[in-house]
Amino acid sequence: MSGDGTEHDLRRLHDHLNQAVGLIATRLTTARPEVAGLLEQYTAGRDLVAALRERLPFLSAAERERLELDPDLKQLSFHLGEEVRAARRREAGSDADLARSLSFLCRHLVRLGQEHVEPRHPLLAPDAALVTGLARLTRAVFDVQFAAAYASMGHRGPFVDKIYRDYRLEGLPEGLVAAIEEIALSGTYDLVVCVLRGGLPLALLLELCGYPTGRLRHVVCTRPSGSHLDPSLVYRPLDLTLEDVRGRSVLVVDNNVARGRTLARVTRELRAGRPARLDAFADYMLQDLAGVTPASLVTEAGLDALIHGPFERRLTGRNEAGARTRALAEAIARKLEVVAPPGARVGE
């Protein structure tokens, strides 16, 4: 990933934020407090991105990498661009949809401010080495093994590492890493099916914790275009057949559950292979988004069990957790040298 690419991303995001400010000012009723707040947030976001563009040539190597890895930049730019184009096609009576969508996208602006403006305590090694190293490895593995499959589908959405997005400021929860290690070493599951792209960092952690590489499989289940405005889902197994799951204990891994549609589609496809057991692992659930609960998801998705967070941020055995973090960070560094040797360019 190059500085020119980051400059391009910032310039495009600034343009989309500027257009969003214009839409809010002209299409929405700014006298309403919630709309006035929305206008203030997007104006501040536009100014923040303009400031980042000015600072870009003077950033340190560590600051530049943080900016290049920042998933909110590309994710916000892509989805905001989709919203701006959709708003121009919609009638004025649909402006309530625009307000809801822009309000939802504000979470990216909040994280951008936390990462690049507000004072923060930097992660200490080895937490920083684990989070950043896993992000580098995830992107390298995706580019080498899976990017071509997405391109062949016509998928336009940017690569987003949601594990890095969620934990780059505070580090991976120790409870999450411990749960991954327990699954990897327990021998409970004959096969792990990673749902790309969100589940990829967790699948890599499973492998690094000792789960056999030969028993990892990968499927795509996403909106074909990558746009959140696209209601359809496409399912494509990349290295998996139904015979692989027949009579076996299978774990589906994804980073989170919002509405449960993706997980339900994946489990429906896998059930056709008649696995002996079908469980799922998710880092967390957005239960307030669509009212999906663990119990309802198990029923609706046809799961035998669901392992999910939120996981404990800190565990009582601090020395053991610290040793696990250091060991994983070192293992990631070794694997990264193989997947993306020094000098190789990733993410362009």
C-alpha cells in the first residue's frame, strides 16, 4: 500500500463527505436538532480528512501505516459514495432513508476521530504487535489467496478487516484469544469453515494456535456488489465440497452477527452435506440492530450451538495471557515473512 494510494483514498473520502454535507444542508430539515447534529458531524469529518491530507507527507512511518491500515477510511468512502448516488436518484420523500443511513455511517466518523485526533494511549508491545501483525497477515493472505475470487464476482466493496477495525485502539480481548486457542486445541471440530472476509483473521488465529491448516475451508457469502444497498446474497465455496462436511463436526467462523442472514445462508448450504454437528463462532452479536438473539439465531440458522462474545477484555491470569499474546505476535511475524516477504507490496 503506497502513500499515493492513501492520498487517493483521503481525497475521495473528502469529496464524498463534502457531497454529504451538501445533501444534509439542502435535502434535510436542519432546524431539527438531530439533523443539525448530523450536519455538524459530517462537517467536522470533512475538515478532519482535509487535515489528514495536509499532514500526510509529514507523518512518521508508524502513523502512516496506521492510516493505511485504517478500515474506516475505505469503508466510509465506499458506502458514503453509494448513499450519495442513491440519494440523487431518490425522490425527496425518501429523505428519511438518507437521514437514517447517514446517521448509521457516523460510527466511522467517530472512530476516525478517536484514531487520528483525540489523545490516546498507544497500545504497548506485544498487544500492538499482535493487532497490527494480524492485520498485515490478514490482508496479505486475502490478496494472495482470495482477492481474485472477489474480483471475478464483480465485487466492488473495499477490503475491510473488521477485527482490526474493532480492536486497533484497545487490543484483542484476552478472552477472545483464549477462546480461539481452546477451540484450536480441543479437537472438537473436524472442520472449520471460515466465512470471508470477516472471519479470516479469526481463522488465521485458529491456525496459529495449532488448528490443522488442512482442516480449514473458506466460503464467500456476501452482497455481490459489496454495496450495503444490495439486498441479495451470493454464496460461493472456494475450497469446500459438501462431501467435506458429511458426518463431521463443523464450526462456522465469522467476525460478528448483525441480522443473521449471512450465517443462516451458510448453515443452510452446509446442512445439505449432512454434517454430524454444526456450530458457529462469532466475536459478537449486534442484538439491538435487528432483535436477533443467540437463542433465535440457533433456531433460525439451524445451529447446534453458537459460541459468541463479547469476550472478557482482561483475564485473571495476566502472565499466561501475556505469554500467549507474545507467542502469537511472533508466530504472525514468521508466517508473514512467508506469505508476504520483505519488499512485497500488499494491498494495492
